[in-house]
Amino acid sequence: MAHSCFSPVTRQGVHIRNSLVSCTTSLLLLMHLPAQAWKTPDCAHSLCLDLTVKSQSGPGKPWYEAQGSVDQKPVLHYDSDSNKVEPSSPLGEKVNTTKAWTELAQTLGEVGQELRMIMSDVNLENSMTRGPPTLHVQLCCPCEAEQGTAASWHFNINGQPALLFHAMNMTWTVRNPAARGIKEELENKGLANDLRSISMGDCDHWLREFLEHWKEVLEPSVSPTNVPDTGQSPFMLSNAWIILAVTVISSVLTSI
């Protein structure tokens, strides 16, 4: 059985020595880890897209609108009449000339058109709709999406939960049987793959590019009066503790 740094001390000196040597080796290896390995994840933000597609719209009212937000802060607005993404806050104004902004605008337009066509092709049951159906789709993706997690797409019809698309494994949860037609149309048109690509790659890319312009806005610095300036990074402090531990263990080894 392998010895742990915190295992009870055995009665045989050789076992003690082996355990301490193992611990010392582990600590020395930790000292050589790059500084990045000691850091916590540098991205704890999320980008949410809310899409609304109306089967019918009144005069002067767009049939499709989209809202974008980061950490529940409004960033952008898109509507089918203008076919443009406009900033909805100072956050949006900081990034409306980026490549990610242009790509996001194109994607929102394409997704809206596809969803509208699907709604016109699918006959929703009367039990699910009261009047002309309105489809609401939401996607919230965290920065960590590229590290093995993927955001899910939530579909509501007239305020009622309808579908949930799990992008990671390409599976569906049908919350209302009346919405199966939408699911089948998305699959038949190959749009499920597009949704997966957006949630697992594009969305994370857009968010990270935006964050490059928002560092001072979304990541406020800690006041110097609250945290003393030691002039040392966490990695340097960790190394200091490891060196101290190695010294103590070496002393114990010498005395055995």
C-alpha cells in the first residue's frame, strides 16, 4: 500500500524513512510546477443569449429579437427589422467593433431565420398555444465550455417549457410532447449540430474576446487597504512553505 503524507507513523523506522522520502519527493516536484498550475480559473463569467421568434407580429414590430448579456448585465440587442446588433450598454459599446461582435451578429441573424422557418413548418397542438405561438430560446455558456462542459439550449413556447437540448452529448429532453415537431425539424435540417457548435465553441470564443476589453469593468481590483502588498506572488509564497517543509523533513530523516 502506498504511503500518504498524513498516514499514521509506523513502528518500523524504515517505513518512516520511506514515507518521509516519498513526501519530500512530492513536495520537490510541486516546486517545479509552472506558476499557471497554482492559479485558480481566470474566467468565471458567462454569456447568455435570449432569442424570441414570433409566428406573427404587428405592424412596425419585429418578428425576431435577441438580447445578449454577460453576468446578467445587458450588452447587446438584435432585431429582424434592422438586421443589426446594437449595443445596449457601455459594455456593448466597448466591443461593438470587434470580430466577435460581427460574428455574433451574423449567427443571431441566421439562427433567427432558421427558427422562423421551423415554426412555420410545425403545427403546434392547441393545448400548448393560446393564440399565435411565440418561441423563446435561451443559451447561457460559461468560459469553461471548452474544458469539457457545454451549455444547453432551453426552448419555451408561449412561456411553457418545451425542449432542452444537451449540446455535449447531442440529446434532447422533451418537456412537452407538443414540441416534438420542433425537435424533429431541428434534427432533420442538421441544425442540432449548429447549436452544438455555437454552445461548445463559438459562444466561449465570443465571450473571451469581449472579456479582453472588459478586464477593468468586470474584474474590479481589490483595494490596497484591504489586502497588504507582500510583494510576492502566491506561487512564491507556496514555494517558501514547501522549502520549509522539506527542511523539517530532512532534519527528521537525519535523526532516524
